[in-house]
Amino acid sequence: MATGWAQVGGQWYYLKGSGAMATGWAQVSGSWYYLEGSGAMATGWYTVDGEWNWSDGSGVWHANKWVKDSKGWWYAWADGTYPRSSWQKIDGSWYHFDYLGYMQTGLYYENGNWYRFRDSGQMVEGWYRFYGWGYFIPGSGVEAIGWHHIDGAWYYFRDSGLMEYSAWVGDYYVGSDGRMVVNKWVDSTHYVGADGKWIPGYKEPEEPSSPNTPGSSEEDSPEWSENEISALKTHLSNAWSHAQKGFQHAKKADQSKYVEGLARFPMSIREMKYALQELNNAKKLAEANDSIELRSGSTLLEEIDEARSIFLGESGKYPSVEEYSDKSVFTEAEVTQYHNQIWEQAGDGVTRCNTLNIIGEQL
């Protein structure tokens, strides 16, 4: 009497010791098989009592085991079921399975959050590089967007999930490594404090001046002093050049008095010639021969053509512009947004210090 496995018409059947054909679940040589009502051995996907199961080509049922078919990877539980449309923690790592039960890889969006899964299906946690650096919050796996404090430093992540670097984010600056810069000059006009925020008008503490040093004077002096000639470097027309003449004294009697002059902040100057002129009994620094572009970063605030004076009055407000070409006067134009930009970036333009840096050559 035949027992064991028998192939009939291309289908496999299992015959019990009695010779009867087995149906349902059968354990043979330590492996489980499912025999359909007809006795034929099941392979691939099939349902038992409404639950999906999977057996490989040899009919072996897989429980608590990763299984791969032509469409991808899935996971079989010991009870014959498999996870679908759900998160599962397997061997210490998180996985997500789609509605068919296949393991998720790559990016996945759920309930307003993005997640990323490796090719192995494991959920990414921490730093991950893809066209740039991104970060996925440990524990939750949620992709970081906006500001996040990581390992003692602040980072900013764009809406795309990529880490921002070497750029301003509002009043904060992130360096080439993505870390928010603190307690440091970002460039010649922007200083950020301990909290990373740009400090408008910040000036390095000055050393006390020694009395009776050459060129010093306790009296107000609008004149140029040869002992104070400075080789100031400024970025002019995308090339480095030296200014030849240096400082103009502010009023020492009242050091809190604002000084009229050209604010030192990002700009492009085509000509390095300036004239100190008297007009309406006020000292102003006038530019001659060409125009000045007033910029905040890459944003053009205003381009001033022909011969105009640019100065800050005692109120510190900008601009009071007088155009010498046609004598038209605009002294009441106090634009708050420009005032804020210049006041925040002015450096030596609006000053409480004893000297005002003049960039360019005295005519």
C-alpha cells in the first residue's frame, strides 16, 4: 500500500499510513503543508478560514519568516497570517507593510509625516544621506522639518527634508556643516550671539584710547588726519581694493550723538571717489561720478544715481537724500524698512563710537 507523497496529474498529494489521502494541515518531516479539499498540496498564496497563508514551491508553509516572491518581501507569522497596512517591530527594527502585505522601502507618507525605509526595509532613524543630508527623529522615524536640536547643536531642515547649510534662515545662520553659528561674525557686517540670532549694530568692545597719542584730539574735528589714514579693505565690484583715506572724527563731547555718513553694509560701489560737502549746514558724504547699489545680502534695496548724498540724521532714520544735479531735496523721506536694514547693519554708519569709517578717497 502506497504512503507518503504521490504526484498525480502534476499535483502532489500526501497519503497517510492508512493509505487515505490527507487534507488540511499536515506536518511532514518537521515542515507544515496545507492540503486542499481535493488533497492537492497548496503552494503560493491561499486562504484558510479567511486568513491568507503562503507556501513555497515545494509546499512548505512559512511561519515567522521573511519570504520573497516576484513582487517583494513579506513576513509570515506562526499562525499563518501576515501583516498588512501596518507597522511591525521585527528583530528590534521597525518595518511597514502595505495593503498587500509587502515590505515598504524608500519614502513613505502617513498622517502628515514622511518616513524613510532602507532597501532592507528597516525604518531609518538619525542621519541619512540622499541628495544631501536629512534627519529622521530616533524612536518615531519622522523626517525632520524646520529647526531641530541634535547632539548639542541646532540644524534647519527644508520642507524637502534636506539640511540647510551655508545660508541665512531668518535672523540665524547655519554653517557649511549645517550647525547654527553662535558667538561669531558671519561676515563683515553680521554678528550672531550666543542664541545664534543676528545682533543688529553689534560692535566689538574697543580698547580704551591712550591720552596724548599722535593724531588724538579732545576737540571736535571734521578734518582728515594723516596719522589716521587707513588701508581699509572693502569689496568693490567683486574685486578687492584698498581705500586710501581713513577716519573722520565724531563729536567726543557727546559720544551718543549719531554721526552723519555712509553706513558700512553690503554694497557694490563702482567708483571710489567721495566728497565731504556742506549743504544746508549739514555734513554729508556724497558719492561722485557714478551710482551706489544699497544691498541687503542679494536683495537690492535701492540704486542711487548721479551725485547724491547718503547720510543718517540724528534720528538714525534713512534716507534723507539730496540730489545735487537738480537741487531737488527729499529730506522727509524716512522709510522705516530701510532704516531697520541700515540700523541693523550700519556698523560705523550710525555710531556711538568716536570715529566713523569713510570708505573711499577724499576729493
